[in-house]
Amino acid sequence: IVVIAAGAGSFVPKKPRYPDLEVYEERSIDYAVHKMSKYEGKEIVIVGGGDSALDWVLSLQPLAKKLTLVHRREGFRAAPDTEAQFKQLVADGKVDFVMGNIKKLNGPNGQLTSVGIETVDGDFVEVDCEYLLPFMGLKISLGPIADWGLNLDRKHVQVNMETFETDVEGI
């Protein structure tokens, strides 16, 4: 007998819909920071307006050669103190802020050299970028359970409520 105790699944990052995204993933696009030293002396673009994005701006700014935050609007969903620290870094010229959306990834062999951004004013700007860190929230994923051939309804495993058995014998 196999017992599945996965809850609703696991949290995975929401991936942006950038052209050629998969070419750059795991080479110059990271959805999490595992070693801050990787970004030392690099040109970094962070995408997002929540706590994760602003926290990483504050943490990586002292290490980065250049750091730019891209967010689709002026408002943020972050702790007020974090937002105030971010705005001070922008005012001091230590961090760049571009309101808009990334529309183009540039660079050979999966290594970014720049990103193209359409600003909220409709302009198109290129920003030098060696690493892109999109922090656009999380979503729940069933992971490999989704491929087990179980009866799923809206990403939930359906069971007999009396026995809690699935439609697959032994599970």
C-alpha cells in the first residue's frame, strides 16, 4: 500500500513568460539565491515588487557591480521599512528602478548580456544584465504525483471518502 501525504503539493516559483526563457534558465536566470557570492561584481536585474524581490535587492546591492529592479508599477507589496530602504538606494543612485516589463532576453549560448524592457511610458530600454532573478511569487505544484495516472480534479487527488483510496489499487 502506498500512502500519499503531500498536502496540496509544493511551492514552486511562478515563471515569467519571456521569449526564449528556457535557453537562459539554469545558466543566467535564477529563481532563488543559493550563494550570494555568485553575484559578486555582476550586473543583476531583479524582477518583482514583493518582499522577496526587495529583500534581495537590499542583500545583493552591496555585492553587485550594478543592480536594477524591474517592476510593472510604482506600488510595492513589501514591508514598509524594506520599501523605504529600497527607495533610499534608488535616491542615492546605488540601485536603478525601471517601471515596465521585460520583453527580450539577449546574449549568446544561454548567457545573458542584457534585457529589453518596455517601460510603462511605452519606451523600450536595454539594460546590461548577467543574471536575471525573477521573484514573481509562488504557485502550488503537485510535482511528480500529477504523472502517476491518478484521478485528478483541479489539481486535487480524488479519493473514496469512506476509505480514502484512489481509483488506483493500492494507493
